[in-house]
Amino acid sequence: MQTLVIVSHPDVDNSSTQQFLQQGAHLVQAKWHYLDKLETYNVVQERQLLLNSQRIIFQFPLYWYTSPASLAKWLAQVLSTKFLDNLEDKELGLAVSTGLPAKDFQAGGKIGYHLDQILTPYQALAQQAKMIFLPIFAIYQFSYLSEIERLQLLMDYQRYLSQTKLDSLKNRSDWYLNYFQHQQLTQNQTTQLIQDTFRQTTQELDNLQTTLKLIKQDEDDTLE
């Protein structure tokens, strides 16, 4: 699967977050396409990049509840209603970084809205183009992350770019097994990552079981 990462950032060379993510994209051979160094956009070439990719990621820091200007400019010049027909069944994801903690993007928090709500226009774009919209990959306060947290972020980001069917637990398990086999980590780092991954997967299984119980309960109530 070919993944295209379209990066919008006014000063990517001095962004520790973007430099870190670029390493992750390189490790899974995703194409890194930086917009802000392009003075003009060759529409034909830009569209060909999209056509050649199955998974397309818009990556940017959250600026006043939207992307930096370069992505808006790119969207306006490259996309058209007719061209969107060519993107049907491709995947669209967002990798968004913010200097605020996750708790601020909750009801009652400083912002009060989830990132899903703030970034609804991109979901609308995906729906219009009949693309598959992926869960948003959010990066909160990168500079405050510990070494282990950054390793976890790097692994999750690589998975976001390269794992087929992100909602499949089997595909996730297969991806993790392959990851640990090929990465050179210390024993402590590997152990910690495996524990964190196991906890995350267990929580997802618990949530799934709860959902299934609610569905069964609704079905039983209907039969009554």
C-alpha cells in the first residue's frame, strides 16, 4: 500500500514534532510531501501523487482550529469537484499536532470540542469524494513526552501510515508482531511497549464486549 503524507507547516525544519514524524514515515517508506517549500503547485503532478496513493494523510499543527494556510491553498488549487471522483475508495487520514493537552479537547475542557468536531470539514471532504475517512491521529504536547511515550508514538504513527484496515484487531496484531521482530530496541523498551500495547488492546476488547452486550440487550428488549 502506498501512503502519501501531505505536510503543511510554516517552519518544518525547526519543528521537533515534524522531524520526528518524518523519521517514522521514512521507516515505512511513506512518501513525504512538504507543501510550504513549493512556491507554486503543478496541478497535474499533485493530482498524480494522489492517484498513485491508496492512503492520503493531511499532516499539520492545529492553527486556530484549522490547518496552516499552505494546505488550504493546496486544496483550493489542486482539487475540483470533477477530480474528486478519482479518489473514491481511497483512504483519507489526519495527523494533527497541538500544544494543548488532550483533556482540553473534551466537553468541559478549555476548548470544549473534540478534534473530530473541530476538523469536521475534512470529514465532509472525504464523504463528498467517497473516500474512507480514518480515525484522526492526534499528537498532544509532543515536547512533554517521555522517551517511552515517544517510542510508542513512533510505533503508532508507523502503524497509522502502513497498517491495512486500521479497525481490524487481527491486522493490528500482525503489524505489532512484525514491528517487534524488526525493530532494535532495548529489552526494557520492548517490554514496556508490549505492556502498553497489551493494555490498549485489552481495553478495546472490553469496549467491544460492552457494545455487543448492549446490542444483545436491545435485541432482547425488542423481542419482548
